[in-house]
Amino acid sequence: MATNGKSHKATQSSGRSRKKPGSGGSGNYYHVEVRDDDDFESFRTQDVGDPGHLQRVAGKRESGSWATVKWLVSKEDAHVENGKLVPDTKDAKDLIKKLGSQPVQVRGDRFKAKDRPNVPEKAKPTPAQTRARQQNIKKAQAARHKK
């Protein structure tokens, strides 16, 4: 085996080192936190819609369940106005409308919002809940009739 005069260790240390988790290009995004990340043990980022615009950061709990920890909104899709995140594109508008509150600036590019709107009990069942229940009943009836 031929060597070039360098030890294996010297070769390894002169190469590029591994990036730290979470350091990959998030400077181009506004972070909209919807849950505290201390409750999660691992994280995954998913592109939502067009690549590089909206991203969902999902966290895995100790129990194994997954939930949205935060949303990353491209700086091309929104801007900051008076400490609030203002959407510029349709996808960003849809996301902010689905959140439970308007994202409010914490510091820098970080914002805080509620995950989804609080629906009062007197407004339940919502039309979406009623539709889902009807679909589930139809599925159960179809499964029963197949036997």
C-alpha cells in the first residue's frame, strides 16, 4: 500500500468536518415556533409545497408520536412588519391563516405562534369533524358488508 507521507489522522483532520445538526442553511428562513423543542428527542425537516419555500420541522417524542415543532418560512415568501411576520405568497398566507395566532417576533428571525386555533366547545362539531365522522361511518359500514 502506497502512502503519501501523511498519517491517517492528519488526512482526516485536514478534511471538511461534519456540520452540526440544525446548522444547514436556516439563515434564509424565518422560524415560526409552535411547540417547545425540549419535549422532543429527534427532528426531521420536510419541504411543503415548492422546494425551499415552506418547511415543516417535525419532532419525535419519547412516546414515538410526531408533532410539528416549528415552521420555516423562506425570506422570499414573507417579511417583518412591526414585529409581526407578514406573508407575501399564497402558501405563506395559507400557513399563517392555519396557525392559531399571528406569529410575533421573539428576536431576530425567530417568531412564536400557537399551533392551531382554539375552537370553543359550543362551535363543535365543526363541519370538518362532521365530514370526517360521516366518512368513517361509511368506511365501517362498507367493511361490515364485505364479510
